Amino acid sequence: MTSAAPSPWVAHAKLAFVAFCWGSAMIAGRVIAVEVPVLMAATIRLAIAWLVLLILLRGQGPLPPVNRPQLLAVFAMGLAGIFGFNLFFFSALQSIPASKGALIVALIPVLTALIMALVLREVIRLQRWLGIALALSGVSIVVTGGELGLLAQYLSSMLGTGEGLMLLAALGWVTYTVISRLALKGLSPLAASTYAAFVGLVLLATALASDPSSWRLDWLSVNTVVALIYIATFGTALPYVWFVQGVQQLGPARTAVYINLTPVFGVSLGFLVLGEAIDWSMLIGGLIVIAGVTLTNRSSSS
């Protein structure tokens, strides 16, 4: 007797929660980045996340063996989406605000769709392009406070150090997304994420060991420790697994578009947790993002 295929709505709900986790991770990441050395922060984040993944994996038995193509795939995922992403992510947040980082991260769905369309020749229908454009418009309204004239300033400033590093982080995640769809058949999302996290952890630990300037603990405080535990569990381990599940079930372009919700959740949490002001641009922009996500996902059945 075969088991029923997982409902796509469950995948959509998980991806919405992933966006929530990443939105809150922006806040935690900013707290960490201004206090903790980059390599130390990234290594601790991945060490905790990998332990969480191993705990989740216990219910499925030991890690399955991988063949040569799968090994190359998880190594590339670990290099680009774990090692590269975390290194560039924390480095960028040392010098740019979380809102600017969120705008750059919102480019990931467009970059993913472009790679799938241009390099891998995946057909992206007009309705999906319209959904992506609508979602990006909503993100632009949220981040710029409704003054879309500021968008050009954000884009032009990407040539700066922090903006360029966050763009590299985004490209690393695009690589992670595409590889997880194309090269991991026969390997569960949890196993793939665990393997990739281990690769990234080894690379980060090796880099940390070669940089004595990062070997300091003067950053230790309740806030930074809690932020590290939170970002490792809810900003890394669980989202990585659910994101790969979404990629394998819904496809890279439809999954990546949920990243557009990240700045919306970031703004909302800023209001609820930090008492930051929320205005019409955040409300209207958030609704436009949700409409764009809905349009993009409905395009698959047309």
C-alpha cells in the first residue's frame, strides 16, 4: 500500500514559516554580527544547527550512504549555501542594516528563476514572472517606506562592501537551491541538509582555526547566546530542511519566491518585539507581496 503524496498546501505552510524564521533571523543576525567575530558566529551557528539536524535525523535512522554525484552535490551545497552564505551574511550585517540586507535577499527568487530559465532552460510562464515582479514591488514598498525613489539608491549602493557581500550571500543560496533540486534525487531533504551542513561546518571550522584573531569570547552575553541558539535552530536547521522539501516538491522558482516574505516578517517582528513604528507602506507592501506569492504559485497549474 503506497502512502499518499504530501499535500502541496503543507509545503506552502512550511515555506511561509521558513520566511518567518528568516525574517526573525535578520534581527538576530544583526545582534550577533555587531558583537561576534564573523567566523566565530558562523561556526557556532552551524555547529548548533548540525546537532539539531542530527537529532531530527534520529527518527529516520542513520545517514544514508551517498553516491558520487550526490557527494559532489552536497559538497557544492555546503560550500555555496552554508559556508559562503553564512560568511557573507554575517560580514554584510556588520556594516548594513537588516532592512537593506532583506532587500538584497529578496533578489533570490529572480536570480533563481533566471538561472533555471537561461542556464537550465526551464520554462517560466508570464504569469509567474508577473507574480515575482509583484512580490518584488511589495518588498520595495516595505523597505523604502513607500518612497520608491529611494530604490535606485539602494540598488546603486550595492557596489559598496556590505551590499556586495549580501549579494554574494544571495548568490550562494541560489546555488544551494538549484543544486538541491537537480542533483539530490533519492536523498531525503533532511539527509541532504545534514550532509551539506556538515560540509559547511568543516569548512567554517577550518577557516576559524586558521584565524587566531577570531578566537575571543569577550562577546559572551545572554543576548548573543540566545540569538545564536535561535538563529541556528529556527534560522538554519529547520528552514534548511523545509526549504529543500519545498524545492523538491514545488520547484526552485516557486519555492524561492517565499523569500520575498522575509522582509515583511522582519518589519512585523521589529514592531512587535522592538516597538518600531509600522505605517501604511508596511501594510500595503505586505499585502502586495502576499498577492505576488499567490500569483506565482497559482501559475503552476495554468
